[in-house]
Amino acid sequence: TQLLEQSPQFLSIQEGENLTVYCNSSSVFSSLQWYRQEPGEGPVLLVTVVTGGEVKKLKRLTFQFGDARKDSSLHITAAQPGDTGLYLCAGAPAGGATNKLIFGTGTLLAVQP
Amino acid sequence: NAGVMQNPRHLVRRRGQEARLRCSPMKGHSHVYWYRQLPEEGLKFMVYLQKENIIDESGMPKERFSAEFPKEGPSILRIQQVVRGDSAAYFCASSPPGGQGTSKFFGPGTRLTVL
């Protein structure tokens, strides 16, 4: 069974602080996606990474895919209250016959003004 | 460009009734996926469809659940004889044709409550 463990599970920080969320697995993924989900809504895609070692930046968010394609991190610089939400990583298993995503356990972020 | 559309957003059913959830993928997307999010749990894959074909239904319960994606019209997730344990948020995602690196975009979900 492929699992994606996210840490921390919960994070409450002050506006302006930096934070990093981790997504780890013992399995290899051909691609990995990060989503943010707000209460009552569907996950909103933030980024897709496909190459081991790849780094992508989206304004104050930096995403990295591990060299071995087993892990990923999301770093947020100078967090804003608008960053509050549930962050989910999701991977497509390498060698899988289909395109299904395995979702991580989630990190619930609260940014206090 | 409209995103993934799901309806209804909220659905209430009594035990034993049928629930029909609809999903219209993004324009140009021919791949549809259904996921279920149970209370206090993460998103779990249910089924992957292309037009008129079920590609992977390994996450679907064997009984009472079925899915289709006809040549014309939205994808339908059908739950027969609903039970309280079916109460959950059901999300549809779509992607364009491509490999495993293609991005998947989710709809707003249908929240099913079984009384």
C-alpha cells in the first residue's frame, strides 16, 4: 500500500512567519501535485512536479520534488492569513497503469493576523 | 474557461434511496476521476473513466456503486440503496489526455448526507 505522510499535521503561525510542510513516502511517484482545500470546497491545484530534484516557485510558495521522487516539500515565505487552509500532496504511483492519485494525510495551516 | 462542474452541491437522501452525482469535466478534458472524502479522512480514489470506458475502478465498493462517462453528457456516479456510511463529500476531477504527469483539476464536490 502506498502512503503519503504529511508533517506537520497542524500548524498555527503568525502572519509574516515562514513555514515548511513535508510530504514523505517509501514509494516512488512519477509526479506529485500540491493542492490547497478550503472548508466546503474542492482541492485547488497549486503545482505539479514531475522531475526528481525539480523546484518550482509560485509567488511566496516554493515546491521541491525529492531527487528519488519519494518526497516533496512546500515552503511558504512570509505567510499571510489568506494562506490558511488544508494543504494536500498527491502522487501518481510510478509504474502504475492508471492516472489515479494517492493523497497525503494533509496539513492544516492557520495563519493568524 | 469554466472549471470542473459538479451538481448538486448538496444532496440529502434517506436510507435505501438512490443518489446520482453529476460531473462535467473541464473543456478539452476527456479523463474523469471520482474521489470520496469521508469525515475526518483523506481523499480516496474511487474510479477513473474515459469517454464510454471505465479504466480503473479499484477504489469503488463492489456493491451499490457504479459510474459512467457517456459519449455525450456528464459523468455520473450512482449509489443505490444508500446507507448512513455513504455520507461523505464526493469530488470529481478531470485531466486532459496524457501521462501520469498531467495535472488534475477538481470540482467543488457534492456533499451527500444520508438520513
